[in-house]
Amino acid sequence: MTYPIRRRYRRRTAILLFSLFTLSACGGGESGNGTAGNGGSTAGGPHLWSLVTDANGLGDQGFNDLGKQGVEESAESLGGKASVIQSGSQSQFVPNLQQAVASGSTTVTAVGFALADAVTQVAKAHPNSRFILVDAVAVDAAGKSLPNVAGIRFREHEAAFLAGIIAGKTTKTNKLGFVGGVELPSVVRFLTGFQAGVKQANPSASVRTAYLGNFNDSAKGKGLATAHFDAGADIVFEVAGGGGLGVYDAAKTRGPGVWVVGTDTCKQRLAPDNYLTAATKDVPGAVLRQNQAAADGKFTGGEISLGLAEKAVGVCEETFAGLPAEVKDLVEKAKEAVGSGKITVPSTPDELSRFTPTAP
Amino acid sequence: MIRLPAIKIQQGLSSRPFLSAGSFLGTLALALAAAVPLIYLAGTDPVTAYGALLRGSVGDQYALSETVVQATPLLVGGLAVALAFHAGLFNIGVEGQLVVGGLAAAAVGVNLDLPAAVHLPVAVLTGAAAGAAWAAIPAVLKAWRGVHEVVTTIMFNYLAFGLSRHLVAPGGGLASATQPSASDPVADGARLPALTETTRIHSGVLLAVAAVIAVGWFLYRTPAGFKLRMVGANPTTASFHGVGVRRVQIGALMGSGALAGLAGASEILGLYGRYLDSFSPGYGFQAIAIALMGMLTPLGVLAAAAFFGMLAAGSVGLQSVGISRELINVVSGLVVGFVAAQPALIGAYLRRRRKRQASGQGEDASAAPADVDARSAHV
Amino acid sequence: MTTRRPVPAGEDSPAVRLCDITKTYDAFRANDHVTLDVARGTIHGLLGENGAGKSTLMNILNGSVRPDGGRIEVDGRPVRLRTTSDARAAGIGMVHQHFSLIDRLTVVENLALVARPSSWPRRCVMPVDLVGIEERARLLADRLRFAVDPRARCGSLGVGARQRVEIMKALWHHAQVVIMDEPTASLSPVEAQELLSTLLTLREQGATVILISHKMPEILAVCDEVTVLRDGRVSRRLSIGADDRDPGPRRDRLEADLVQAMIGRPRPDPPARAAAPGSPRLVLHGVGDGARVGPVDLSVHAGEIVAVAGVEGNGQAELIELIVGVRRLRTGRVLLGSRDVSSDGPRTRLACGLGHIAEDRHAAAIATRMSVTANAAFGFVGARMGRRWWLPARTMRAHAGSIVDRMSVRLPGLGANIEGLSGGNQQKLVVGRELARDPSVLIAGQPTRGLDIGAAGDVHRELAALRDGGAGVLLVSMDLTEVLAVADRIVVMRSGRIVGDVPAADADVDTLGGWMTGAQPSEQKGVQPSEQKLVGA
């Protein structure tokens, strides 16, 4: 008679312990933040900077790796530890985020729009935890953004604008190509910014566009790039993730004389002789910036838009020095003009059609 | 990958519950043991790793709930594979049928405006019906033209993946304006309600349990199930005894597809609330391993799905002790390998046991002259 | 050309001596201290009921089964036979009841599979000398007086020819001892006769033959010595002299003696003939499948056993399929009783009182992988047993139990997989199941294939009892002895048509054999061989 009661008692204890554990985990994170916020910077403090990857995992040479760099840099400059939880599939986003919260993270960074739903769900359940969502915004059912999620959106078109200027000045044939992954808004922003840049630098040049339909078919990427080159283009802009690797391949096969413009980071080593520049997004910097805010107690949620003005986007530094002085000059001026608001870079085809180049 | 003759032997085992339970656990133990050197290579020790795995999967209530959530689609998918296997058909198309089931359920959930009491059943049933429909063409081709179902169902997987990608790509019929590669959220009335506040367990779990009972009942307690198993065991004998083999084959493959569609619908309507292009990380393929590991019996499939659910849920815990999630894939790969090797292992065990019994009975055998090599047979 | 191994040691040592062999499966003792001497250059008959331990003993000698205890000597020297290649090296070859030829390969290529070098590195790199193998195959065939085209695909060969290839395989490695496991079971009378003369040829050339058989006539015709096994022990051993072979009281006594030793009781008498047949139970009007069978006109009356005799592959199997309803009827009509079932499937026909003992048990009568209980319920579940959503497990078990009792099937348990039963017991279960249908028409395709004399006699009695109860029985058999013993009327089938029809009382082997092979003009009016071809094509 006593035994079943004891068993039930034990189970209740387990449940109680579990809830205490989760509560203390959340609470711990909260109080840690509190002290961090109050005391300014307690170097080597009990910070835990967590990253949850999307289904592609680490080693994607893109978002996930950049995110990892971001949390690692945060750990380096703000103290504490960086931790990366990889997701094998969509079904693991929520448990991974839960795990990151439960282990007492100061902030949880999630990269990629695919995680938007999962972050929203977990952030609602843990209003005291802080989340950084790259490339998407977490909103509740009413469409209001959550106060504990910083949704970082890059103004990719501004970076692409600069890349477009470089490309427009570099092309000999006045024909340019574009290989996109899927016609998503972010990809379209890259394209329109690029087109605007080309128009700005070289009004007689034209851009041919093509989409893969996914972000991983590098064979098709190579095929599309080759088609661009065959049609006379000498520069191809790739915004195709893993599928973009085929574009580098195609350029290498052609040899010198054709160029590739990359995305997100400098991927010069993929085709050293053909690498013109890249429209880069400073994901590590953005993550670090939000973590810094969290460490300082100034974390705010909502949408955060980052562009040239914030120096969060740009073009590949490594190849920039090798460009002709005239081009460099033009880019610097454009950077300034965009940063100061003198030029508004179009982000949709509509805006592009209304865009008229102005001398910076 | 998986050879069909292996299944024969395993089916024969289902009549020996202790042996089959033993071989199930033995397979697990061997797979986990074989992973030990790899765990050391990954830079930690098995106690830590398996401890973390257990904590992450059954360590507390939330972990347990995650195991259940992860096991649900695997369970229903495993039942789908097992049902087809019982009719002698190898449905590799579960993955595609699952995707189509999810798509159909989402389409109904997003686009129709129905009262809640009707909306959910309609969405779930549409998902199952879509899975069945996706299996129908391979089924008819198999029954009437003898086209091997393995080939056609694999082809239909690719059709399903393409359809899914197309529908949620920009401009596709289901694409969401705000979330790329996904549909809009389904109406609240079409959601499979959550069972608890704090966990992700949803009423799709109940559907899965109902499916276990239904499939078990059907296979072992109804004349139709008997005929289905008869067709699987020997189609010629079945046809000579008045069983419409073609009808049974078509029905079995479509029933299998319906279960797969149900698995997809339950994920979309229960877990995610909207269609996501990559919502299945290959449940339909894991389901094959699960069905075989579960020796094609519903309870066996339940046990195997629970184990694979534990692996999926526990992988989070593993990462927290610094082991890459790839190790989980290694362990499940080892399980699949040992499942494939199971008949040989069981055969060796049975021979040994027979030998031991024989020598126990006849004392003269042990005293036999050395001319005859009386050692147990080699494998 | 086989080069003879030098005969070693004493000429008087037997070619094979199995000494004190014991083999136990689970609780079943297949061989219980069996000792067997086979003298060199003789044909040694091995007799026994199903499950008496013949196959186990021979598999032990062939190296494919390991005994629990005992010794084996070949030519007076002790040997260890762990694998079939050990046996092969010791000069022992076996021809199994079921052939293991690859249909798509030619005879030479099939022989090349056994001719390959035995060590694996050589096996991997040595080219296959097909020319040499063909050469040797021709020589071997000449020596055995075989007419086999070495370049023919095995799939295109008849049963007899395939068996000859199997014999060549067994002899390829200069086997001195050849084990033949029921070699005539699937042969026509003519082919069986040819096989027996092959055995005599082998003996002439100095080989030793061990012949496993159920058939008393062939044992008495060729064997020099006979050993009878019963329940895993040797129950009788005797030599057969020349005067024992001639028909007469001496031979009858010997035969009765052997049967007694085999089954522990005298040979069951053949069932009595029928009284006058009644109304037609099964009527075929111009039945044909548009290809291999037809048109066939045949009727089976109540109280009549009609036997269809013929060489295997002359359309008997297709005719059965047409009657059962699994083969598409292109021409003619099938009547069960007075009902025209031409357009109905097997389900309806079974419901109309048709029973069918399938010729090929494994292909069409049982489902290995399912239990004995399930196998006993085929054709009952969904028809006579159970409601739509309920499988009556208890009724099924009772049903199976009654069949097992009636046919005295030996089995580990009703829930056991049917694969756990010996072939003979499986056959008994199948026969019992079809009788349990209480059919008004029973199609019996080789119902005693693989059964020993005792069990075969039981089946014959059951068929006769069914007939006497007013049912019609269509017996399809290759075994003329069986046909003559059991049937009331005999029809002969050749090239898909009925070419002869005679009351059993007036039939004799020569006439039937003539019809079967086409040597005798067909007896039915208006049917000419040339016409048949036209219809068949």
C-alpha cells in the first residue's frame, strides 16, 4: 500500500525537480543578464552564447559558419563560452532551441529564415530569454514582433549595389549574368541592388537573370553560369548558396577573362583568378553587436535593419585593394552616399524601375 | 540496401515472442556497443555520451515528451512500410506519400474555411487520402502490369519532392508571402490540438496509437488482413484459394500510402501548423529500418520507433556534452546494419542452441570418436 | 573422361561405411545409431517412410549436415566431411530431388560452376575453360549414354534431361559414390526407365550408387542390396538376387517384407473400384486457354475417379488452372454440377463445391512463413469462416486440429510455421484441408507426390471414400502404377488434348504409355495429331 504512494510521490518529485530546473535555468539566465547589465561588463562572467544552426549544419561556408564565428567572437571579447547546437532537420529546431535555453544561455542565436517559426514558438514560451534571429523577424499572431527576439535583417541590396558598381565598371562586354537560388525576397533584394549598381556605373550594360529553383544544385548552377558566359556575359553574380559553387566551377573552366561576384562572404579561394568581389553581410559582427548589447543590459527586441550606414554590409575587403583606383573611388563615394541617405538603393523590381542613377 | 529474403526469416520469428524480443534488444545492444570506439574517437567516453543520450530522451518529462514527438511520424511510417511488407510489397515511397499527405492536409487547413469540428477531420482524412492516391498508380502498375513497386515508388518520391518544392516556391499555390519555402499557417480549427501546455505532444500521437491498434487488428484479427498476409506469403497459393491478389495488392499499397499520408498530415497539423518544404528529414526511409527492426509486427514497430525517437530526441543532449549530432546518425546507421545482419546472427544463435541441446541429450555424442567433427556449424 | 582413382587398401572394404551415426534436431532424433555399409560397385537401395531419416543420413554423407556422433569411412579410410567440398574430395556426389541448375545458362556453363578451381585465389583469376569443359561434357555424356546438347540452355531442357545434367555435375569430380535422392519422382515412365538404365551403366563402370526411393518396383528392379530405415534406425537389411527380380511369389514376399519393415504394417490394399457412376459433377466443354491447352471435353461423374495420365508438361497443369479458375478461359465452358462457372473466379468455384490438391505444393498449396493453423484455413477464411471484421482464431485452430488428427499429421504445434513440417506432413495437411471442404468435385494433382507408401495408401483410401460418398474426383498423376491402382477411368493427355479415354479395368501400361508418348494413335475419334498442332498453335 505504501509503495505505490511512494512511487507516485517520487514521480511528483521528479516533475517538481524538472520544473524547478527549467525555471532556475531561465531565471539563472535572467539574473545573469541582470548583473551583467548592472555591472557594465563583467569580463569572464557566466555568459553562454549559444547558436542553433539550421538544417544545413556547420560547414556550409555560409550562414551557419558565420553565426558560429559570431558567437565565438562574442565569447572572446565579452567573456564566457560559446556553444553551437546543430540541427539535423526541421523537427529538431524547437528541441535544440529549448536545450539552448535550458542550458542557461545569455542569448540564443538562430541563423536562417527556416528557424523563424521555431524561434517564435520558443521565445513565446520563454519570455525571459533573449534570441537573435538572423534574416527573419519573429512576430506573434497579431503581427507584432516579440520583445525578446532581435530579428536582424540586412539591407543586402546596398551591398549588392556596390558590387554592381564594381561589376559595371569591370565588364568588357557590357553583359552581366545573375544566378539565383530561389526567387525569395532576400534574393531579389540582392538582384535589384546589383542591377541598380550596374545601372549607376554603366548604363549601357545589361543583366541576364536565371534561377536554380533550389540552393544546392551546383551542377545546374554551373550550367546556368556557362549559359551566361556563352551568351557573352563576362561577369556572373551568384546568390545561390551551395548551388553557387557551380558558378565558380564554370568560371574556372573558362579561365581568366570572366569574373564571379559572390555573396555573404569572400570566397576568393574557390576561384582565385576569377574572383571579382562579393556583396558581403557581416553576420558575425551583427551577432556580436547584439550580444554586446545583451552583455551591457541594452538588449532590445524587434526588427533590426542593418546596412551600409551601420557598416554591416559591404564588398569583399580582400579583393578591393586590387581594383583600379577609379573604381575604388566610385565605390567609396557610393558607400558614403548610401550611408548618408543621399541614394536610396532599390530593393524590389518596382523600385528599381523608378531608380535613376545620380552622380554621388 | 535491404535484401528481401531477410524478411522471410524475420516473419517466421514473430511466432516466437521471447526470441524476437531478445533479438530486438540484442540488435540494439550490439549497435550501441559497436558505436563505443567511435565515441572515444569523438573525444568522450560512452558513459558520458550514453548518459547524455538517455537524459536527452528519457531523463525528464520534457525529454520524454520529445521522444514521443519524434517517434510519432516514425511509428506511423513504420506501420505503413510493415503493412505493405505483409502483402509482399516493398513500399519505398513512404517518404513521398508522407510529403504529399502533409501537402494535402496543409492545403485543406489553409485554404478551406470550415467549422472546427469538420475542418480537422477533413484535413486529416485528405492527408491520408492523398497518401493513398500517391501510392495508387504504383499499386495499379504493380498489380496489372507487373511493374516493380520499388522502382515506381522511388520515382514517385521524386515527383512528390518536386511537387512540394514547386507549391511552396514563390508563385506556387501554397507559398506563404512571409515565410519562404513554407505555406501560410493552417486555420486554428484544422490544428491537431496540443495535449499539454508545456510540451510539444499533440493529438497526432493519439492517431498514431490508434493506427498501431488498427493495423494490428486488421492484420491478425480480420479475414481481410489474413488474405493480405496470404498474398504476401504466397500470391499463387492465395489466388488458388479465391483471394483476388490484384485487389489485395492495390489495397495494401494504398493502405500503406494512407498511413504514410496520415503521418505527414499529423506532423503538419500537429507539430508545425504550416507546411514546411523540408519537414521530413527522411522519416519514410527511416521507417523501413523501423519496420524491419520491429519484425513487421505493430508492437515491434512501436518499440523500434520509440528507440529511433529516443535517438532523435537524445541527439540534443549529446551535443551538450560536445559530441556532434553526426554520431546519432552513426548509431542509427549501425542499428540498420545490425538489423540487416540479424537473420545471420539469429541463425547462428539457433544453431548453437540446437547443438547444445543435442549434446545435452545424448551423452554418447560427446563421447563420439574424433573422426566426425561434431562442432557447431559455421555460419 | 573420368580417370579412376586407384582403389586403395583392401578390395573387401566397403565403398562407404557409415558407423553409428546419430543426428538430433531439437527433440527429434533423425538418425539413431545408424550403421550402413555400401559395397563397392553395387546399387544400394535406401528405403523408408517420410521422416525415417534417409535424407538426413544422405546429407551427412554429402557433407551438408554434420552428425552429432558417429564415424564415416570411405574406401576403408576414416574421413571428416565438414562441407560438400570435403565430400566431393572424398569421391561422393549427390543428385538432389530438387535440381539446382541455372536456367539461363547453358549446360556447359552450369557444369563450369562445379568445375571451377577449389582454392579461391585461383577461382578469382583463372579463366574458365569452356571449350575444355564442353569437351569433357561430351565425353562424360557418351560414357553415360546421355543425349544431352552441351550448348542447350538448361531452361529449355525437359525434366529428364535436366536430371542428366545434374548427374553429370555429381560425377564431374570423379565421384565413385553417387547418391540419388528420389530421382524418378518427377519423371515420366519412359524417362524413369532411362534413368534406371543409367544407374545400371554407372554400376557397370564400377561406380557405387545409393538410391533413395519410395517406389518398390524400381528398387526391386535395380538394387543389389537394400537397407530400410524406420524412425531413425535401421529396421531391415537384405540383398536382392537375380531371381528376386522376376514377377512371382518370391518377389511378392520380398516386397511385402520390405513394406512391413518400412511402415510397420502390411501394405494397405488399394481401394475398391466404384459402383456405377452417377450424374456429372464436373463437365468441360471444349475448354482451352488459347495456347497450351484445348479444346478439352471431359466429364467427371459422381462416384467416379477419373485419372488424367500423361507426361509432365503436356497441359495437365494448365488444365487444372482452367478448372480452378486462375487461368483465363479462352474457349469453352466449365460446369460444376449444373452451374456454369466459366466466368467465375476461384472463390465462387470453391464455394460451388470444388476442392483442389495442387500439384506443386510449394507454389500453389501452402504459404511457408505462415502457421499450420493459417495454412489449414486457406479457402475457408472469408468464405465459410468468420464474419467480415472478425477472424475466428478459435474456429481456425479447431479446424486445423481436426485435419491434423484425421490425417495424422506429425508436427511441433499448430502455431508452428508450416516450414517446420516435413514435406510428407505438409502434403497430408493439404490433402486434409481439401477433404475438409467436403467437395463435390476434387481435383487431385499428384496427391501422393513425396508421400511414403503408408501415407500414400491413406490418401488413396480417402479419395475412394470421397468418391463413395458421391463426389467426383479428377486425379492428375504421372505415376501409372497409382493411376491404374486408384482410378475408375483413365484419360491420357498429350500436347494439351485428351488423346485416350479408357475404363481402368481395360487399361494396360503399354496402351497408356503409347498414348502418352504418341507412339499409339489416339483413341478419340476425329482427333489427329496434325490437327492438334493446328489447334495448339
